[in-house]
Amino acid sequence: GLPARVRIHEVGARDGLQNEQATVPTEVKAEFVRRLAAAGLTTIEATSFVHPKWVPQLADAERLYPMVAGLDGVRLPVLVPNERGLDRALALGARRVAIFASATESFARANLNRTVDEALAMFEPVVARAKAADGHVRGYLSMCFGDPWEGAVPVHQVVRVCRTLVDMGCDELSLGDTIGVATPGHVTALLGALGAVGIAPEVLGVHFHDTYGQALANTFAALQCGVTTVDASAGGLGGCPYARSATGNLATEDLVWMLQGLGIDTGIDLARLVATSAWMAEQLGRPSPSRTVRALFPA
Ligand code: HMG
Ligand code: MG
């Protein structure tokens, strides 16, 4: 069966904007987050406290976070790769953090300058200290299905890192299809394998990129397995639709359209969300790649 309610974890301001060529002014980012909240999103990933040279698009995290921190009833998780990132987040009062591990060696090297296990060792004190500060920790896992250098990723390899992240104290995991190559049968197989080692769908979120147009089908497969947390990016932000290799996350509007049709409650005002993404597309100077945005807000 399908769940009665789904929680959307909005990643447009972080996963979306970290991949945009244009540098978006901090004021515009803050306005984007405010409009997302006004459209009914309650979990809005705000930014990352990573090395500014690695992700210059989010180098303004110190300025942005306080501008949006007061929003009523909104959770504003932030990414932290290491203790330095956690220090920066804690100093601003952030208590919801996300670490981000890799299921493959190639991406661990490319994204974190570490091996898979070195990266896990780097996260251990981050998780422990965040929990000690009464925080909530999300553990992302990238390349859960395929990797650009290594090809298809074996399910057991993903399960091993998930187990480590849960044992480390992560409150929830997010299974990342970083390059959008997953298909629904693969999703069902991975969720089944996780269930077999005692990692229930209640602690799992799914994080699909839409490179091959499979994100909604993959989401539907995950919902049927009991997952109720779905990551999405308003307007399908992320990557450049004109660049071959990079596309954004599943668009939040496309997700909401499907969930509404299924009678699943999200608490989101779709018209308001579409208007927000159309506004953001204007700021970025290009149309939104979301089919639902284009259908409901023709340019
Ligand atoms: P490194 O070069 O190995 O860093 O990078 P280091 O630990 O050797 O430190 C070098 C210097 O950087 C030091 O300064 C540190 O203080 C400083 P120095 O002492 O030499 O003057 N430094 C920092 N400064 C500010 N903030 C920090 C920080 N950390 C170190 N947090 C590091 C290692 C992890 C820092 C780097 O690789 C990094 O920042 N990576 C982030 C990459 C990233 O943000 N990727 C995108 C997010 S993941 C994603 O998008 C996938 C996801 O969406 C799911 C999916 O789709 O699969 C989540
Ligand atoms: Mg992502």
C-alpha cells in the first residue's frame, strides 16, 4: 500500500543552488527559502558549511543562515562534512545537520578527498558532538545505485555503509541516486536488502536526481516499500539543463503533482510553489526544467 502522508525534504536551496553556474545573491537565496516556507514546505535544507573553495556557490552560509533561521515551524538542516563545518553550524545555533558519505571510493575521493572509510571516520565525531548538543543528524549516502567512474554499485556495498551510518547514530538516512541512473526495480531491491539488515523504511529518505527521467517512478517504488520521506528540489533546480552530464533533483512540483493525484497529503500549496520556482527561474535567467512548472506557469 501507499502512505497517507509524505514529508518532503526540500533541497533546492542547497543541492540546487550548489550546482548553478550563476552565483545567486544571498538576499535572493533568503527570499527563496522564505517563499518555499510560505508554500508549505517544512523541511528546507538551507546551505552547506563546507570548504568555500570546494563549493563557492554556498560560501555565504554564515550570512544566509541567520537571515532564515527564525522561520516559524520550519526545519532548516545544513550540510557539514567535518568538525570544522559542525563548529560553524553550531556557532549559528543550527542543530539539524547532515553529513554526506559515499558508497563508492571514486566519489568519496572526488567529493571529500578521502577513502570511504576515512570519510566515515571523519563523520564519527561530527555525529557524536551533534547528538550531544541535542541535534538531529541526517546521513546522506551518495552513489547508491550507480557511479560515473565505477558503473553499477552492488547493493551489499551500499548496505554496509548504511549500517555504519545508523550504528554511528544518524537519526535518518537519505539514499542518493547522485547521477540519476536508478530504476524502480533497483530501488525495490536496495530497500529490501536494507530491511533484511534491520534498517526500516521509517528511517530512510530517498534522494533521486532526474537525469534519465526515472525519479518519479523510483519514488513511487520507494513509497510502495514504505518510505515516507522524499527529497526534492523546487523547480528541479540543480545542474544546467543545457549541459549533458548534470541535471537537477526530482522537481518538488512534479512530486507534489503525483502525490496529490494519489491522494497523499503533503501540506503544500502547489500554485504558490510553482510561482516560487517561476520567480527563481527568472532570477537564474533560464526556464525551470520541471514539467509541472511549465504546465502550470507557461512562460
Ligand atoms: P580537504 O581539502 O581534505 O580539507 O577537504 P582538510 O580537512 O585537509 O582541510 C584543509 C583546509 O580546509 C583547512 O584550512 C581547514 O580548516 C579548511 P587550513 O588549516 O589549511 O587553513 N576546512 C574548512 N573550512 C571551512 N569549512 C569547512 C572546512 N573543512 C576544512 N567545513 C572537505 C575536505 C570535506 C573539507 C572538502 O572536501 C569539502 O568541503 N567537500 C564538500 C563537497 C561538497 O559540498 N559536495 C556537495 C555536497 S554532497 C552532494 O551534493 C550529494 C547529495 O546531494 C546526495 C546525492 O545526490 O548523492 C548530498
Ligand atoms: Mg544530490
